Amino acid sequence: MIITALVVAALSYLIGSLPLGYWLIKRNGYHPREVSAHNLGIENVMRLLGPGPALLSGAADVLKAFFAIALAMPTGQMEIAVLAGIAVYLGHLFPFKKFFPDVPPRGRGNLVLLGVLAGWDATQALPDLVIFLTVAVFSGLLAYSRFVVLATLSALAFLTLAVTLFTSMEGEYKFLLWMMLGVAFWRLKEQVGRVMDGTEPRIGARVPMRDKNPNERVAAFMIHALTPDDMLQPGRIKWMKPLVDRGIIPIKWVVWIAEQLRPVKVDELRGIKTSEGIEVRMYLITCPVLPEMFRDRPELAVKRAIQGAKLAHELGASVFGLGAFWSTVGNKGIDVQAAVPEIHVTNGGAYTAGTVKNAIPGILKHFEEQGRNLKEVTAGVVGANGVVAFGIARTISPQVGKVILLGRDQERLERSMKTLSKANARTEFVATTDYDLLKECDIIFTATSDPDPVIFAKHVKENTWIFDEGRPADVDESVKAIPGVRVIPGGVVIPPGSMQSYVNLHFGQGAVPACLAETLIIAATDAYDRKSLGQQTLSENIHFFVQEAERLGFQTVEE
């Protein structure tokens, strides 16, 4: 009997692995991911091919489950029929990849489950009442919530509990039912998380990738948490916040949990519309990790960024932006682009540099209007090893008396200093890694990739102006208490239209970072060849984004 059971289980699993609906869609020239990243089952066939093929595809899934259970009928063992049903369902959820390497992840398998229930009813493997009530639980919850995943898991849970409590089935087969429930929950956990986050579409909801508005573009942007409170914004872990606040759950546990999570869609920026009438739908994708992860676990950061790019592609985005510390991983996006060539990846460096370059003349003009003689001013540039900060140094050097270049790599700083000295013979330059020298500065420009503030009250004298381009901020809150100090945020942009969002991006109402704005501009103009990757940023691309931003209606925030 054991050998018979194993043979039936193996054959049922292989039958469950058959991607019948996928083959049907592909034969008609479509791919399931073109419609929705969330609903990969019968809904796609209905939208793409109509009710006829949808009925055929659904019937195929039902029949393959029924056929698998029919294999057990000659044995006369009802438990083997139960085993066949479990195996065919698991085969559908986790098909044998060696046989079907190109098949995308399946849907929830509800029609396969329907076939399983029909087979169990026909073979009298389970009582009619249990099967009837299982279908009733599914139908009732689906009608009430319109979330298929909740109805599916609830019906499976009811079935497993009912069989365990009210049937005389042998214990090992009851255990297999519990295992099936656990595997189903694991397979569908991401959809459950999206329900908690409020991003899972309900049954019958409009799917934007179908009947697409010709004036609509789709983009995606990857963000991360800046503070522990940010980590707890997504609905799937928001329930932990009261427990964390009371000290019941240590924050380090939350950090560990967050690092195990794959990227998810956490929000959607709505209402963005350019002066040309182009609407941009921007999906926000996140792993709710803290900046420390990028320093301590760079390999994991690259892996998560690649997963985020794949999710963006599945969502239908044409361009994927890397925000904040995501923009520094994988050689500033090069490795991410190489791993996911199906979507255009940008680190947002060009427009970020453009907003900074545009802001500097106005800042220096206002600074001079306060009675300061720029030729006698000492300016500090923090993060001068980086592209953006070096660009700032190159812009201000002809106008000030002294420039202090501050960074982490003394050798690179000295090379930069020599380059700047050749073009600005009258300006004095200092290259240093010592933050205490900032005390000499009258004005400071900072643009680092540090996860924590780098400029504190002890580094700043009274009446100093600070232009902070760092994200997270480079300037500690204590600096603002120094008399006369003025901190000006950099790289903040207001997109055209009336943007709305749920997640707090920390840039103010309706405002986004320039790297996100670059992603929007690329999507709106189809200028994919302008994307920013790697350490080098072309001057022509900087000019392009500045000009296009102005033409499309983007506005730079100047405190």
C-alpha cells in the first residue's frame, strides 16, 4: 500500500504541475504578467482572451485535479484519494521547475481545489457535508471581503479543522492536510501581506494594465525606512508598533524580520500629471529596512534591489528608480540593471545633480545679500568623494575664497583638489577627513551617503548656512539650535498635478526627492537612454533633466 500511495502521489504531483492555463494564454500570444503581478490565474485568461477560453482554462484545472484523484480509485483506499488531492494541489502551487523552467508563479489554485473537492466527493473520501460547508465558507468570505486569498485560506483552514475533528481518517493523512494548509499559507503569504498593506486588488477591481490609457505611464521607485517608526508603516508589520513602543518586542527583532522580507508594493503615488497631459502612475516598492543594512549587509542589499526591479517589471513599470541608499548598491545600479534587463533602472543621480546645480546660484546670491563677501568666504563641501558633492565643489570654487573638501578617502580628495586648483588658481583648497575643520566654514554644502548624521553642533559656528543634500539628512537636529544657523534642504521637488500618497516620504506634502522625480521624467518622456547608472553622470543628461523638468511642470523646493 505504501508503494501504491507513493506512486499515486508522484503522478498526481506531476499532473498538478502541468501549466494548462499558461499554455493556453501563451498560445494566443500573451504573457500572464502583462496584466497583473497579483492575480496570475483565471482572471488573466478572462481579461485577455474572453469568457470562452477562460471557461476552457478553468475546466482544464478542475479536470486535472479530478483526474489525479481518479488514479486512486482502483486502490479502493479513500486515504490514497485524499493523498492524491493534496499532491495535485501542491504540484500546482509548486510545479517541478526542471520540467517547466519558464512558467511564472501560479495563481491561488482555487479551480484545482474545486476539482479536488469534486474528486473527494465522488470517491466519498470526505463527507458530503464537510465539502459543502467548505465551499460555503469560500463563497461567503469571497462575497464579503472580495479578497480571493482570504477566502481560499479560510476555506482550507475550515476543511482541515473539520476533517481533524469530525472524521475517522487516519492520523497521518490528517497531518498531511495540515501540511497542505501550511504550504498554501506559505505560498500565498505575500498576497496576505498585500491585503494587510492595502495594496491587494479585490476581485472585480480595475487592473490598470488592461485597456491602458494611452496618456498613462507606469513607473516604480524603491524606498527604505529612515527610522524605526518608518519600518512599522507597512500594514503587515504595523501591528507590532504598540508592542515595540511598550518594549514587549525588541526593535532588533523587528529589524531582523524586516531584513527577511522580500520587496513589496507599499503605496502608489496618484495624481501626477505633466503639462503635456501625461499621467504617471508611480508604484512605491519597499523593504522596510534601516540604512544600517546597506553598510553591514551589502550583498543582501543588492539581492533585495534586484528583487525590487523584478517586482517593478511584474507590475508593468517601464522604469525603476533606486532611492536613497538603494541608489548606492550594485555599483550604483549597474549590477541591478544587468540582473534585470527587462526594465530600465536609474539611480536618479543626473536630476539630483541638476537640482543642486540650479539651487547653488540662488543660495550664494541670498548669502551675499546678507552682507557676506564671497571672495572672503570659506565654504565646506562634505562628501566631496562623491559625484554630487564634487559637482558642487566645481560650481562654487570660482566664487569663494577658500574651499574645504571633506570626505573619507584622503588620496581621492587630493586628486580632486588638484583638478579644482588648476581651474581656480585664486581659490585656496584644503583636502581633509577631519570634520572639525568645518568650524572654519561660513557656508557648508553636504551630500553624503551616510546612514547617520555627520555634521553636529560641535562642527558648526554661529551664522553658518548649510545646504543639506544628504538623504537621510547629514545635519543633526542639534545644529539648528546654534544662533544664526540656517539649514536648507536640497534635492526636493514637487511633481506637476496634485500628487497624493499614503506613505510618509519625509519631504513634505506633495514633494518627492529629485531621484524619484528623475524616474517620473524618464517615464513621462520615454527617455530611457538618459537613465543614471554608475559613478559617472553626463553633463548633457543633467541639462536634459533640468530642462525637461521645467517643461513638464516640476518645481524645485527652495526652503
